[in-house]
Amino acid sequence: KGITIKSGQTHMQKYMGPLLDKVANGDIDPGYIITHRLNSLEDAANAYKTFRDKQDGCIKVVMRPNG
């Protein structure tokens, strides 16, 4: 009772450029959030299921099918 919850969107045009510059300069390393890496598109469906079901500590999946 008596609780109000409000939210809003981030102003991405304002923050995206400076954040990307910090990543490019090495000031910020977002790589710590990547928990799974894939090199094959055949693994995509299983990776999605792992992420969806929050299995194996999956937070972020990066797919590089040609790399």
C-alpha cells in the first residue's frame, strides 16, 4: 500500500557516443559480462535456450560465426 514505482527511458543519443569512446579508448571494458561465446550458428538455438532458462550462469552470449 502507498507504493509508487516510476521508470523512464535513457537518453541514448546523449550517452551512446561518450560511452563508445570510453570503450574504444580502453577506459571501460564491457567484456566481463560475456559468459558464453559461440563460433557456430548451429549452436544458436541451444545458446538461446540456455540464456532464456538462466542455465550455466549465462548472462550474455556473443556469436561470431565467421571468427
